[in-house]
Amino acid sequence: MRHRLFSLCTVITGILLLCLMFSGTSFGMEKDKLNFPTKIGLINLSRIKAEAPKYIKLREEFEVYDYELEEYTAEVLSEHFHKLKELTAGEVADKDDYQIQDRGDYYFRAQELAAETQKEIDSKKEELAQIRGDKEQALTEELRAVVQKVAKKKAVDCVLLESGIYVGGIDLTDDIIKTWEKWDLTFWQKVRRFFKGK
């Protein structure tokens, strides 16, 4: 009986010691986690898109694309109008009054011309949209590289968009804009900018 009681006390004591040891370790870890300094960087993406020279240049390119699409659309519609005029002139010249009443072929051909014209315009829109998408994606990847460089330089552990943060964090927006302005410069261009004080 004593032997059983002694064994039971030993087992219970061992279990309690293990529980205290693991709970102490986890409390210690939580304390370390709470005291671990995490640096969070913030960026104002709308300001970067408004002020960064590469985004300004991209907007100017997109304006050129919009103008190009307008010009192309006007040209295609003008050609369409001339084709319809020729179709109408041929329809009236070749037939007498009775035959003009039955215009099924004329309307069918006019619908074909309209569909061809719309297809040409849509094709140009898709082509320009693809170019826009590729350029935006390339610029986004370049921005990501700049953000990574600035975050590493500032020893920031995490970068978040400023719009979702109300308190705390280090604003990296100015550093990103300045770094990106010098991103593609050659060594001599950087030296020239240095001596000009930029």
C-alpha cells in the first residue's frame, strides 16, 4: 500500500513539474514575442502613383494610346461610311424602282460591313489594352523591387499600405520615390546628379 501511495505521489509530482516547466517556457516565449521589436513600413500608393516620374510617364503614354485609338476609330468609321456610300450608289444605279423596294441583299451587306468595322475597332482596343496591361505589370514589378530595396535599407520587417494603418509605422513613401528616380541611372548620371545636388 505504501509502495502504491509513494508511486502515485511520484507520478503526480512529475506531472506537475512537467506542466510547470512547459508553462514557464511558453510564458517566457510569449514575453519574448511581446518585447520583440517589429518594424513596420508604410507606403502611400496613391501618392507614389501621382508623384513618381515613371507613373507620370506611363500616364502620358496611356494618353497617347487613347489618342491613337480615337484616331484609328475615326479612320475606320470614315472608311465604313465611304463603303456604305458606294454600296448605296451601286444599289440605286443598277436597279429600277421596283427592284429598289426589295433591299434584302443591301441590308445584309450593310450589316456585314458594320460587323467588320466593329471587329477592327475591337481588335485595336484589345491590342492597346494588352500593351497597357504589360506596361502596368512591368512597372508594378519594378515598384516591388524598389520597395524591397528601401525596406532592406531601413531595416523594416514588413511593408503595408498606409490606408489601412491608423497608428504607428515608418513612412517609406518619400524614400521610395527618391530611390525610384535614381533606379535606372548609370554611374555617371548618378555622379552628375550628386554634384548638381539632386
